[in-house]
Amino acid sequence: MNTTDLARYLMDEPDPAKRQARLQQTMPAIELIEILKAEVDRQKDVDTARALLAGERAVEAAAHVQDARARPLALWAYAVGLTVRGNFAESIPVYEEARKGLQSLGYEEDATRAGMRQIQALAVMGDMSGALALAEETREAFMGLGLFRDAALVSINIGIIHYRAGRMLEAESAIKNALEQLSRVGDVVGQGKAHGNLALIYEAQDRYREAVAHYQTALDIFRTHNLTEDFIGNSVNLALLYRKEGRLNQALDLLSRVRAMYGRLNGNPNAAFAQLEEARIHLDLNLLSEARKLSQELVEVFAARGMQMEQAEALTTLGGAQAKQGRLEEARQTLERAREGWLSLQNAIQAALVDVSVASLFLESGRQGQMAALEQAVLISGRAIEALSEVPSAKALGLSVMAEALLELGNRPEAKRYLEEAASLAVGLGIPDLTIRIERLRGQMALLENRTQAAELHFKRAIERLEGVRASLSVDEFKSAYLGDKLEVYGDLVDLLLDTKHPREAFEYAERAKSRALVDLLARGGESPRSSADPEVERLQQELAQARQELNQHFLAVEAEATAGIRGSNWEKMLALEEQVTQLIRELERLQPEIVLIEQVQELRLHELQQTLEPGTILLEYFHTREGLMAFVVDGDRVEAVRGLGTLEQVQQHVEQLEFFLSRVAQGGMMLKIYGEEALKRSVDDQLHALYQLLIEPLPLQLSGQPLIIVPHGILHAVPFAALYDGEQYLLDRAELSLSPSAAVYALCRKRIRHDPGSLVAFGVPIENIPQATLEVEQISQIAQTPHKFVGEAATLQNFFAAAPQAEVLHIATHGAFRPDNPMFSGLRMADGWLAARDLYNLRLGAELVVLSACETGLAKQTSGDELMGLARGFLYAGAPCLIASLWPVRDDATARFMTTFYTNLRAGMSVATALREAQLVLRQEYPNPYFWSAFTATGDSHRTVNI
């Protein structure tokens, strides 16, 4: 057996006795230790477990090698293995013995190189003085050997030590000294490393502009020399800098541009590495469709290239995205493929990490009553924990999954034991999602033990941590998405506070879970972004304008195809252009941070809301916890909480039935003959009565026509509250209704400063399904004092953006379309294209009221945090304090009649809410079915009056 075969045998043979026998039989030479040391170096960045194994085998074999160099060389290999596995404390004495042994034999260069690794171990263990002393000694040794390049690289290590110790001036001096030496010897790659580390130091000092400059220099060098690992590492560091600044969208853009530099996925494979990081960030932010799309593409790319490790990473990310989307069986199959991939690579740690994800899937199934699934969650997480002893964060996550599964099974003592172990591991790690999860579980455990004060503390800690992360995100869509899978802790705390008779605080925490990103967005006050002379900004703006023009063309083409009953290639082109527009907007936001400047506002306190409410006004805020649907009833003097209103699923069933019957009313003609007009109305009323019994009847409401502000939750945003029916009267008969995404949004709308009196600006686009749009605009213009109207071909996008800011009342009569797949591209049909909700972010309105006389303009998708994404969000952000919109398409003649009455009421001095209610009452006399009169809703501060 030759030496290479012997090394392979030692690596593969698990029986120590057999290994010893083979070594005694062969009496190996020093080459065996050299091969095993080379294996450590080869595996240290690939498979750390195998690197450590090679080091252990080297020490074992050295006892049988008749060469004094064998043991210190083997110890060096073993110490490196310990280091890459994170066993820094254990590695330090091994390094020390290895260095002394090599020095005693005259191998000064090897001893010095071993010292370079020992420096890292000392620094990580917090022995900065020891690390610095060894670094200085190592640098001097390299200088004495004439290895000036290596001495300069040690100077970088010295700078890093000072950086870790918080001595920034010394760190900067050391790195600059290294940079000068590396320049002198002509080591360009070493200069790149110095620039990257100097950037880290500047970043720690908040000298972000200088840090970016050095990162860019480093990236240029690594790109030029095709040093992929260093290039990706510094790109990620730069992305982390953007995260520190709260500009996570720019981190995503950076990764996207890194990937694009290598030519999407067909060129250099490193593009795919950047895309994998991008997918992971999307997953962290709960941008699940994007994460799933990116990781699915990567699975196929890596498989085609035979890159097993990267494919396993992509599968792990894909499985995580599928799990968060609720596609549990798909996720389980994907993660099993990932686990098999890691095992084939002999990477037990990564396989165990996948096991934790699989256990989480079984836990989710177990929550739905599958006891066998809970058993599997315990068994799989237990298996994972054993393999994760050296990865504290992963082990803590596995322990928390096991604890939760045991808790669901009723084994509280064991659950508590595992949970406390998880908590002890998580302390000091600073991983937000892990902390949030463990604190919430500890709160639930304390609650089961009747330790309500401790439970409250844990829940509040979890909320404080997640709100801290959310507050650091400066991009609206990221803020909206982040809360995703973390909202339940608010429900836990609300239930606890209500159980302990603290309804005021319970309301405040329920409110903190609602539309927080929109609240932050509205707090900007509607400043206009400053113009920029940056040529890159100008280029991107031109690209955006071109992309939006092309997108409009495809919008119109898709519309024509839909009319013909087909879906052609324009749909896919439209989706691709929407993605391009989104990316361009993000890049512009990166270059013009004032565009997305969002003020983090304080949470609304109940007494502040009560001061905002006019006398007699009631605010009704719905919320959902594990115990079901509930509502807070708030007026100027009181807050009452009512629980047990049913479930969101019950509401969903009735809303779906209601929508079915309303669609039959809308079709008219044959449907009226099939059902009968009175029978259809009874069917509509039956569903409205069922919703009334769930949502209104249990509440302590004494209504006699006063203002009622409703803050819906989830599916309740689709409920026509004005039409809820008690069997004799509709809610419209008893109250003056308006809606708001949250109480805080209502309060901000109330604070919107009134502008100088303006005029009515009206747009009318008469297309096939609303041919009377022009007539509607003409009729309301006759009511207004100084109307400005744009109808037909004049109702262009250009005219809209020019005229809308001057309006006191902005009226748009056209077709509207809600896009549940991409709600911020929901839009209004103008004469020459579509006005998308996202386009409204560039608009600054002075209007007191916006009226959208179009179908589906009031629809919005509720994302995590009960965030509304759609046209309403766009107009509220643009500056409108009040918005009239519709929940469903209404017949053209009924809409025209309603609008004429509504504007007549406004001209008579009625508030928006009163004018809306009176117009609905008038329309109901002519059209009794709620389909006709209850579609339009008022959102925001509807108690203000307007001048027209």
C-alpha cells in the first residue's frame, strides 16, 4: 500500500484498532503526515468536519513516523482542523506546541505560518493582547526571513486585532502601513485585501462614504484577478454596510448587479452565488415568491453543472420558501433532497440543519392536530441536535423546535428543559429571528405555568426585537413583508393583556401590528424628492421611463387579449417588465435616498387617539388572535374589548357567498330570470345578516347616526360594512361609516394640513364597460365652481401628473383593475395607458379628497402586518387624507347617479362621510339591492369638508 492509499485508508476506517494495526505494519514516512496536512488545507473551506478528521488522523499517525518533524507538523494540521470547526480555545495550546516543535527543528518559516492561524484563534477567544503580541512576533519573523509580502499580510491581521478591540486609529494605521508595504512589493491582490479591511474599519466608524470607496477598489482588484471568493465576500460586506444604514433594497441591488456582471446565469458560475445570497435575503424578508423563483432557478443551474454542494444550498433555500408559503408537502420533499445532497457530501452539520427545517414542517402539521407529526418533529429535531453541538445558533433553533413540539404534546417539563437550554445558547448571539422565536415560546411556557408577569415580559421582548429589525428597513415593501411569520406574538400578548384586565394596553399592541409600514410612510409628510445632477440617476430615470412606456404598451396588449378571451405572450412580457421597473425603482432609491426617507414614528397611544376622535365618534378596530376574531370599541371616554366573534374562516365563507350573489346581480339579464330579483336580494341580505351577527351584533354599540370608523382585519377589508343587515335595517341606517387601515393611519390623515382652496380636477376615460364616464365628468363639473376636466383622449398620463397636484378634489372616472398577484401594479386605465399604484409614489397631492369612480379601486391585498397594498396605499402616500373607492364593479348608470348626488351634497357643505351616506340612502331608494349602493367606501379622514 503506497502512502496516498494509506492516507485514504486512515480517513475512511472508523475502527481505531484496525488503524493502529495498519500503521504498525507499514511504519510510514513523513510523506503521510504531509498528505494529511494537505488534506486539512484542502478541506478547511469546504468540509470542516473532514478537515478536523484529517488533523486527528495526522496526530495518530505521527506516533508511528520515525521523523522528528512528524509530530509538530501533525499538530499544526490538527490545530487548523480545530480552528475551522470553531474549537478555538482547544486549538491554542496545540498551535503553541506545534510552533515550538517546528522552531526547535529549525523550520522557522513553517512555525511562523502556523502562528498566523494561532493569531486568529487568540483574537476570537478575546485574548487581544496575546493575539497582538504573537502577530508582532510573527511579522518580525517574516521580516527576518525576507518574506516582506507575508509580513505585510500579518500587518493586516494586526489591524483586524485592533479593530476587534475597538482601537480604530491603531487599526487604520496598521492597515494603511500594510497597504503601503504591499504597494511597494507590487502585491496587487494583497492590496485588495487591505482595501477591504480598511473599509470595515471605516464602516465601524460610520465613515460610510470612505468605506464604500475602499470596497469598490477592493472589488475592482478582485474582479480583475478573477478572485471569486474575495469578490463575493467583499460584495456581501458592502451589502451588510447598506443594511446597517437601513437600505436593504440596495443590498439586494448590489447582489443583483454582481450576478449580472457575470452574465445572468449563462456565463461565469459566480453569478449564481450572488443570486443564491439574493434568494436568502428575499427569504429573510418574506418576499417569498421572489425567493422561490430565484432558488428554483438555481437548483436547475447547479444540477446541470454538477455542483452538488451549491445545489444542496439552493434546495435548502427553496424548501424554506415553500414552507413559509404553506406548501408543506412540497417543502418536505425539497428539503429531503437537500438532506440527501449534504449526506452525500459527508456534511453532517448541514444535513442536521436541514433536519431542523424538516422538524419544523412536522411541527406545523402537528399544530393542525396530527399527533404523529408532532412525534416526528421531536425525533427529527433530537437527531439534529446531537449533530449540532458545535453550532450554538443552529442547536438553539433545533432545541426550540423540539421544545415547541413537546409543548404541543403536553410534555411541559421536558419542553421547558429544552427551551431553557435553547435560551442559554441564544444569549449573546444577537440573532433576531432566533431571539424572537425563543422569547415567544418562553412567554407561552410562562403562561401555562400561570406566571403572567414573566409571560408578558417575554412577549414584549420578542416584539421589541422584531420591531427593531422592522424599523431598520427603509424600503416600504421590505417593511411590509418582514413581519410575515412573526405576527402571532402580538396576538399572544393581546390575549394576555385582556385576560389580566388591561384593555387599553391590549388595544395599543393590537394597533402596533397593523399597517405599521404605511404609518411610517405617511409620516414623511409628502416631501418631493430633490432633483439630482448625478448622470447615473439620469440614465436610470431614462431607462425607467422607457420601461414604463413599454409596460404600458403591454398593459394595453394584455387588455386586448383579455377582451378576446386569450392570454398570449404579452402577459409574460408584462410580468418581466414589471420586475424590471421594480428593480430600476430600487436602484433609483439607492442613489436618491431621500426618495424613500421614511420617518419611524412612535406608536399611537390610546389617549392620543381619543383626543383625535370628535365627540360622539366611535372607532371599531378588529383584530385576530389564537382565540379567534375580536374587536375593540373606542370612543372619547372608553375602550371595550369583545372577544369570541368567530373566526376569519367563517367570515371568509360568508364573504365568498356574498361575492357570488353580488356577481349574479351584476350580470343581470338571464341571472335575474334564473334567480328572480327579489330572491337574489334575499340571498345577498342573508349573507349580510350572517356577517352582521358575527361582526356587529355582539358589540356594545348604541348607534343613532353618529360617525363610526371601522378598522378591518384581514378578509374583513372586503366586507361592505354599510350593508351589514340586522334583519330590519342596514348599518348605513344607524351610522355614518368610514374605513381606515389602522387607527394610527386615521390619526395621521386627521393631521394632514389643509391646503389653499383649489378646484375640481376630473378625468373621464369612456371605454367599453363604462361608456358614460364622460357624461359623469360633465355632470359633476356642472356642480363644481371651477372645474378642470380631461375626458377621452385628453385624459392622458401626462395631463394627470400635471393637473392632479393642483386639485382640491381629484375625480377619476375610468376602469380600475386590482392585481392580487402584484397589488402595487393595480391600476387605473387612462387614455394612453395604465396608472399603476406604484407610480403614485412620485405624486404629491394637495387634494382634500380623491374619488375613484372605477371598479375594484378599493380592493387591496392584505400582507403581513395587515398592510394594504394597492391603489388606496398609493393615493394615501401621495398626500390624500381621504379616498372614495369601490369594492366591486358597479353598473355605469347607478354610479353616475350616485356621484351626482354625492357632489351635490359636498357642494352643500356636508362632510365627505355625510355626503357619502346621504348619496347611498338616495341611491338605495331607486336601487334597493346592496350591490348598487354599498360598493363605495370612504377611507381616511372622511369628516372633513371640501370646497368645489
